[in-house]
Amino acid sequence: MFISNFLLAIVGYTTARFVLPILTFGKIHVQPASSDEQGFNWFGLKRVPGHGLMCHTNVAGCLGLIPWIAFIAAMLLKSRAG
């Protein structure tokens, strides 16, 4: 439980905080960790005036883990290939 919370909260959130605005050309930003914003839709997004969309912290943590999982899978496949 501690490891999964660490991965989502630290690794995934931090990755998403840096990568998501770059991939979306600044249209989606990640909710600050200290924020207690409400009103996110089912996809974990909320429209923010002047900033486009804001992604909920939990959703950002999951999205931020995707590149790491892909990287680990690629390394495992590469090591098996020889």
C-alpha cells in the first residue's frame, strides 16, 4: 500500500505536473498538491478561466505513471530479446 501510494503521489504526480502541460501545449495543467478544488468531471478535468483545463491530482498521478510503465516494459522486452 505504501509503495503504490508513493508511486502515485510522488512519481506519477511529479511526472504529470511537468509532462502534461508540454504534451497539451499548455491547455491542461495539474492541480496543485495543496489545493482542495472541487467540481471535477468524470474524467478528472475542470475548466479554469484563463488557464484551460485543470487535471485532478489522482488522475494526474495515474497519467504520470504511464510513461514509466512503458519505459520499464520496453527495457524488459529489450533485455529478453538479447
